[in-house]
Amino acid sequence: MSGQDHTAAHLDNLSRALLRLHKALLDGERVSYERVHGRIPTNGAFFQLVLGDAWFAWLRPLSQLMARLDELSDEKEASDRDEITAVVGSVRTLLTPSEDGNGFGRNYYDALQREPDVVLAHAAVRALLR
């Protein structure tokens, strides 16, 4: 396997692992949201909340990095190695839980404390980020 093939396979594995993590985070946030606001009637309504409601805003930086990573993987010609390295570095930085402070790191820390599925998905992503 060439270096380029290896990079593409690694990005694909990372993308899939991030998708599982994102889903685990969304599932956990849906449960928390529904505890406070009542049942979300449809997946379409949930999708609209994820896109527009402040409750889910903390997840958007992860969604944006995942989208950028997918764009880089989909480019037919060799993606810019520096840009791939930068996006992967941003993912690594973003997925650093923080017990103190606020924003993504704090919410992520809380999700890791609450949700076993998030812990498992986090471990899988971290293994691919080494």
C-alpha cells in the first residue's frame, strides 16, 4: 500500500470513528434535552434542533471538523498533507476534555462522565489520533 493509500485509509477510519463518537454525543444530548423539554416528536425535529438550538451548539465545532475531514478525504487528487495534519490536530485539540472552564471541552468532559458509549467512541478516536 502506498503512502497515499495508507493516508486515505487512515482518514477513512478516523472519519468513521468520529461519526460513531458524534452519534454517541448526539444520542446522549437528545436524552438530556428530552428530560428537560419533553420528547422530540420526530427525527426531522431533532435534526432541526441540532442545527439551530443553543442546547446543541457546543457540538457544532466537531461537526464542522468532521465535514472538513470528509472533504479532504473525498478530494481525488492528493490532499494537502499540511491541511490534513492541521485538521487532525484540530480534532485532537477539540477532543480534549476539560473539567474546568466552559465550551466544548467542558461539555465533552460531562458527556464522558455520563455516557459509556461516548467513552468507548472517544477511546477509538484517540487510538487513531496517535
